[in-house]
Amino acid sequence: MRKRKNREIETLSLSFLDAVSCGFGAIILLLVITKLFEPIRLEETQQELEGLLARYEQELEDVLGETALIAEERRSLVDELSEEEAMIAQMQSQLTRIRAALLDRQDDAEISAELAGRLAQAKQSLTEEMRTLLADYRPDPEDYQVGGIPVDSEYIVFLIDTSGSMRQYAWDMVQKQIRETLEVYPTVKGIQVMNDMGEYLFKSYRREWIPDTPSRRQAIIDGIRNWNAFSNSSPREGILQAIDDFYAEDKRISLYVYSDDFAVGSINSVVREVDRKNRAGLPNGRRVRIHAVAFPVYYDVTGGQLLSAAKFATLMRVLCQRNGGTFVALPSRRSS
């Protein structure tokens, strides 16, 4: 009986060990299979990533190509727009020149008719004795005007365009013109210098007259030489500021405007504003004479194009005519 029991125990023990061994073997086999197929899966994943990367690179190249095409089309449109704007500017310049020429002819005709009428009236009123007395009379032009500009004022305001075009191309001419203008006024009661924005050359004399002495005149020339102030290329602000600061019914004032263009503003609005401030109807006319000297900067630089210089000439001719002054256009350096 005992031998049979021991045999049953041995059989059971061997079966358990077999089962355990098989279990471990299966686990080891699964591990081996997993490790065997893992490199294949990694290789497939790498190939998929490379394919995806190549596709993205191709899409990027397509986008860059479309961007370059759009940029090229934009450059073409910008070039076409620039050409059209240049054509419009040229046509506007031609229109301004035509209007200025028509205005010149109209003004010349009106002035000639007025002078002829006055002359005829004067001849009719002269007696024979007066004709005899005045036959050899010639007034001294230095008593009244130099180069067509009246010099009967007691106070002088120089209004200078300090824009880049003036400083770069006409600054030596500006200094020369101011020096020559001062020379034809042996002595005055006061001088002032402003730029076209209404900024004063000497801040210490803001809204005050600079006494006229030889040293002060030299200081003005020296100060203008290195003067660099902001300008919007429009004489409007400076003219109105000068009239506001110095207008006086008991003073005879001459305002000299030195500039090359009128880039900002409307001619009619500026004329109306000046009319309101420099009031007419006084016994001796308006108290502030407005003279202008036009510099041919744009004509010289652009090879014959007037651009906004024609607009400045039109504005100042009207202002000078309405305010008892004279408009002078300097000759081009290209013609010399």
C-alpha cells in the first residue's frame, strides 16, 4: 500500500514541473518572437516617416513656388502703378503749366489794358505846360525799386524754405539773394528771418524785430548758412505766421518768400487766408507787401520738369499781385 502512494506523489510532482516548464517556455518564446519582429516594425515606421517628410517637403516647395509667383505678380503691379502715377504727375504738371501760361496771358492783357487806360487818362489831364515841364523828367529807380521789387518798406521779413531740396541744391543761391536784398536796403528799422513753417532763425527775437546793424546783418547771413529746420514745402504757414506776428497799420513791411515748390495745400485757400489777415482798404493799400523769389531747383534736377514748382509760381504770382509785391523767377543753372 505504501509503494503505491509514493508513486502517485511522484507522478503528480513531475506533471506540475512539466506544466511550469511549458509556461516558462511559452513566455520565453513570446519574448523571442517579439524581439524578432521589433526591428521590422521600426524599419516600417522609419520608412513611413521618410515618406511623410518627403511629402511635406514637396508641399513646402509648392507653397514657396506659389509665393514667388505672387510676389512677382505684386512687383509687376507695383511697377505698373508707379508708371501710371508718374504719368498722372506728368499730366498734372503739364496742366499746371498750361494754366499758369493762360493766367500769365490773362494777367498781362489785363495789366496792359489797365496801364493803357491810365496813360490815356493821364495824357488827357495834362496841360501843355505840364507836358513841357515833365518832358525830360526821369524818376530815379533806386528811390523806389530794384530789379522790379519796391524797396520803400521800413521793415523786412525773410521767409525761407528750409526743405531738403532747397538746402541741397539752392542754399548758396539763397544766401546770395538775401545778401543782395539787404544791400539794396541801406538801412531799415527792423529785420526778421523765419522759415516756411513759421520757425524763427533766432529764438531770442521771436515776434520781435532784429535791430538793423552791420553786425546783425552779418549774423543773419552766418546763421542762415548752417540753418537746418523742418519744412513741409509749403509757404502757407510761414506767411500767415509772419502777418499774425508783425502786421501793424503804422508800419510798412516787406515779406520776401524764397522757395522752390508748393507741395501741400490749395492755392485758393491760401489766397483767401492771406486776404483775411493782410487786410485791404487802407489808405496806402495792404501794410504787408509780399514778394517772392522762385528757385529753379526742380527744373534743374529733373531736367526740365516743373512739378510742384509750377504750383508755387502760380500761388506766389497771385499773392504778389494782390499784396503789392513782385514775383521773380531765377534763371536755371542748366541754361548757363
